[in-house]
Amino acid sequence: MTPPTTTLIGELVQQARKDESTVVGVCRDLVRIPSENPPGDTTEVFGYVQGLLEKWGFPFTLHEPAPGRQNLIATWDTGRPGKHLVLNGHLDVFPAGPRALWDREPFSGDVERGRLYGRGVTDMKAGCTASLFTLAYVRQFEKHLSGKLTLTLVCDEENFAEHGARALVARYPEVLRADALLNGEPGTPDIIRIGDKGLVWSEVTFRTPGGHGAFPHVSESAITRAMRFLAAIKAIERWKSPLPAVMARHLTRIQPVTDRGLGQGATAVARRYVVHFGTIRGGIKVNMIAPECAAEIDVRIPIGGRAAPVVAALKKAARAHGGQLRIVNTVEPNWTSWDEPIARSVKGAVEGFGGPKTVFGVGIGSNDARLWRYAGVPAVIYGPTPNNMGRANEYVEVRELLRTTTVHAVAALEFLARPA
């Protein structure tokens, strides 16, 4: 007779508590292996994961779409028809930046006063740790479950580049034939992310003859042209929000939680277009007319919008001001209904064992979960608070690392214990 799911979950939680030091140790080991992107070489960190999976007895497939860039798939199958849950994470991290800004070595993996420090620990080696242990824990209850669980770890997420998740799903489309996806990207303990904004990344270059700064009549400055272009593009922020009415009402209801977790004003950002100028390069010398100016632009698109109108506006402004435009990347806004079984499984896992009350929220960034949502697969994100993410002294609260791991494992167990 199969024991009740609550009994299985209780056993899993007890096991997770026994393994707390092991979970922290694996996350620390991952952090101590630099995998900055750029340059993007993930060979060493994937080598560590391979060794761990071999030790645990999980077969896996390693895919290397480009030298130094790897993706990995490990599937555990009960052998009985049922649901297919995919776990997803990325092992590349932001560059550490100037070492002088850090209070300790960026890849120290130091644990101090309940915090684990290091570049990439929140984005997202803590989430990858949760995925790895979820695979290990759920297998222990194989005889009581049906369906299968697939782990996907990728490179190149920080750049949304071609060698990461896009290469993985192109080579192994079966990972998109799933009933749900669970991802451990950073968030906050009381927000389960069910959607994310879209984006358009572009580069634009302006060129003029240039000349001596005292002779402005001989040539216009490329910087001046760039300034007019950037002013025109900034007007995208005044476009009417395309949010569906049901999502607009939902964001209003959860605004206090969202703004508390992601910072005051986060809800407003989730609702609207955002135009960010990432880099501007131009000019030779203070008394010379700049012959060239280049800029990189990041436009974020709220749910309900589309990338095409943004691309059209960028192209129109570039033509009007004499610039050469290159579209680098586009991501369409995407979301999953909060009524999906995987969303309810995660919510129950968070709240069922003394965790905070949760809401279903929308991210103001983007991530690889979009590829599953594009394929019609419900995708949910739950991870630790992004303390100093992308900044010096990045850290994760150890208690949040452990909670994320337990939540993922419990949600996966409950999901696979349900009838297909």
C-alpha cells in the first residue's frame, strides 16, 4: 500500500535536514569554481557536476555546442506513465568586477554569520544546488511515484546567447515535451514567479567625418547624433502599458509584497516599458569632433507586449538620425497561470512547512524559463533573495538556500505523486 503523500514529504524533509551541511558544501564548491560570462568557459564547473552525478549514480548527457561551453541533461524515470517535470538552471555567472570592491575574494565561498558569499551564489548556483538535490531526493521515493524528472543545467544564460538553453532545446527537444518546469532563479521567499518581462537588446553606431572642435561647421559630432537617437528611443517608456486586465488587477493586489521584496517601485516597473542605455562609447579627445559613437540599448517589455513594435521603433529612430542598428537579442514577455498544478505544488511546499505566505508574482528581468513557456509548458520560478546580485559581496542566506532546496524537492515529489 502506498503511504500518503504527506508521509513521503515528511520523510523527505527529515532527510533534507540531516543533509544541511552537505547541501551548503556543494553550493560552496560550485561558487569556488569561477564561471564568469564573459568569458563564459564553464568546463571546470560542469566537470564538478559530472563528478557529483557519477557519485550519486545518475547517468547524464553532456552537450558542448562550442569549446568551453557545456549543457547537461540527467533524467530519472520511474518506468511508469506519469507526468514529466523538468528542473532548469544555469552555471555561468556575471563577471566579478573589480576585486577592490569586494570585502573578500569573489570566489571564496566563505560562510560567515549565516551567509554564503561569492559571485554567482544567488544567480544562480544556489538554485542549481536545489535542482541537484531535488533529483537525488525524489529518486529515493521511486516506488511511490510515476513519470520522470529531468535535470537541465546550461551555460550562456547571462548573455541569452546561442550556446546555452537555446542550443540545448534545439539538440534535445524532448526536454520541452514536459508537463511543467521548475527553476531556482533568485527571487524572494514570499514570491513565486510565474512570468517575466520581455526584452530587445540592440547596438547602434553613428559615424561622421569628424574634425577639430573649433570648426563645428565642417562636421556634426557623432555623439550629437547619438544623443538625438537616444532621446527618441527613451520615449518608448511613455507607451501605454499592454498588460492584460487580469494581470493588471493581480499586480495591484500583490503590490505591497512585490515592492517589499524587490524594492519600492518594482510593481510600477513590472507594468511599463523600460529603456536602459547600457554602454556609450564615442569621441577621441576633448577638442575633437567625434567621428564615431556607439551605444547599447536594453528595452524591457511588460507582459502583454511584443518585441516587434520595439524593434520597429529602434529601426525608425536609427534611420531618422543616421545610425546603423543591429538587433542583438529579443525575448517575448511570457507567463504561466497561477492555477497550474506546478504553481500550486510550489506554493504548498513553501507554506506547508512553516514558510512565509506567498503570492504569485512577475519578474522584472528575464531567464531561460521563457523557452518552456513559449512551448506551452507551465514554468514556475522559486529561489533565494538576490542579495547584491551583480554587485560586489554577493551572498545567499544559508537558511534560504536550504529552504529553496527543500521547497523544490517537496514540490517535485508532490507533483510526481499526483495522478497523470
